[in-house]
Amino acid sequence: MNITKRQVVLDNKEITLYQLYNDKGMMVEAMNLGGIITKIMTEDKDGKFENVVLEWQDLNTYIENPGYFGAIIGRTAGRIHKAQVTIDNNIYTFPQNDNANNIHGGITGFDKKIWECEEIIDQEEVTLKLKCVSEDGEEGYPGQLDVVVYYKLNNSNEFTIRYEATTNKTTLVNLTQHTYFNLSGDAKRSIEKQEMFINSDKVCEIDHQAIPTGNLIDLSTDSIFNFKNKKLIGQDINKEHIQLTYAKGYDHPWLLNEGDLAAQLYDPISKRSMEIRTNQEAVVVYTMNHPNENKLTNGNSAPRRYAVCFETQAPPIGYNEVNKELSLLKPENKYYHETTFAFK
């Protein structure tokens, strides 16, 4: 097991890219800019290692990073309705960077920060420890937030992300990771032909701006959003359904059932499988519903439906501040969440 690194200069800033290797040849590459994951190299049925996440060809694209490729999202993942909340009888207003709403931490969220990094190598795993401080009032949020994120890779081909945070004032915290997965390897095929399982019986209903309304969709009566029996992502994604019309595909919070396995992605051609375990309440599954003209490392632009994000998190804050309590962190408490992506 080993960690290597290389330096690049982006926007006149020296950025470090770290490569975490296990003894089986799996590799995860991440940069200190935004904690952005650029590579997860895993093998297919023939033992060929390829990148199973989308990566921009030009590293300078990560300065603006359309679509938040591979980044840590914070202080809050997802949207906040009308870009404001009430905490302890005080109204806090955030930047309206998604229509009249706030999304993914604001204009300069955690995806834009240069994180302080520490390399840790032992017999069980290799770890990249990332630290940052979000000052009181940053992007409108109350309280100083001290954040530590761990990227851990072990010899069982498990990549674990652990989030920890403390605050000196009651605030909102809802961290996630925004990596775009495609198990075909090097983004050779659409994810519509890949199979997905989600351990959920309910999905948050959204409006035309992808804001949770507070209503839940019962999956016992809605087969289009029901993935408890593994099925192709593309099986129902183009069918007529008002929720699919609003999001142009899937971009919804699934409320997770208890159990070891939260979700799974499987590519029948490469035979790669990714299992997801988490202690988060929900997973926002986003099927890359909008194309991007920037080039990927395979030389092509990024068409829609060429990757899927599994944003494990608390459900976003919607109408009448629904779900807000799930993102509140008080000074006497510690934020702690963990998600593991296991590759087979």
C-alpha cells in the first residue's frame, strides 16, 4: 500500500494530486482543491484497470468545475428552498445560486476550498486526511465549522469516506461527495445499460426546481422509482412521469431503509460491481441529466446519462424548511457520517 503525489499549477495556485494505492492495484486519485476525486481505477472481468469515474481532460476545468465533478460538497449538500432558514429564531440568508434557491454550499462552497492534507499509511489501509475551517458567516452560515474528511482505501477494494465536523454555534451541516460513476471504464458507454439497486421504499417528491415538497412517493405503488429489485437505470427513465419531467431524469432523494447495503451499481459488460454502505439517512441519485461540452479524458464531451452520482446525505431542505432538523448541528454535538464504496 502506498501514496504518491504530483504538483500542478491551476489558476496560479499550486495544487497537489494524491494517488492512494492498495496491494491489489486499485488506485484512487484526489486533489487538495475541493477534495476532488479524479480517478478510481478498478479492474474489469479481464483484469483490465480503467477509471470508473468521470475526469476532465484539462485539469484547469476543475477551477470552475461544472457539475461539481468529484468534489466534497458543503456546508450543505443539495438545495435550500428560498435560500434561507430559521435557526434559534434568527433568519439566515444564503446566496441564491440556483434560481431563487441555494445549492451545494453557495457560490464558494467546500468544492472550491484548498484543503490541508495529511498522508497516513499503515498495514490495513492508506488514508488521505483533509482538513478545512469554514469561518463564522461564510456563505451566510452561522458559526465556525471545523471539518475533517478522511479518504480511506483498503485491500478489500473498499473506498471509505468519513466526515467529521464541530461548530461553536448552532448551524447547518450536510456533507456529501459528488463523484460521477460509470462502471464501463473510461466512460465508454451510457449508464442507462447499467443496473442499479436502492434499498428504499420512499422517495422525496420534488417540484419543478428540484425542491422537496415535503411529500413522499410510496414506491410500493410507483414502479418507475422503485429499485429494490435491481434493474437497468434506463428501463424507466424516459417514461412519462411528472417527477422525471421536472428533473429530466432521476435527481431525487431516496430515503434509505436500515440494512447493510444502501445501493449497488453493476455493469453487465465489464462485470464491475460497486456496493454502497452508509449511515446517512438518504441518497440523492443523479443520473447526469444535462450534457457538458467540456472534454473528458477519453477525448469526448460529457453527454447526458453518462454517469450517475450517489450523494449520500440528509434529505435537502425543502418547503416550510422540511428536513432542516436533519442538518442542524449544535456545539455540544459532533457531525459524523461515513460512506463506503466497495468494488468487486
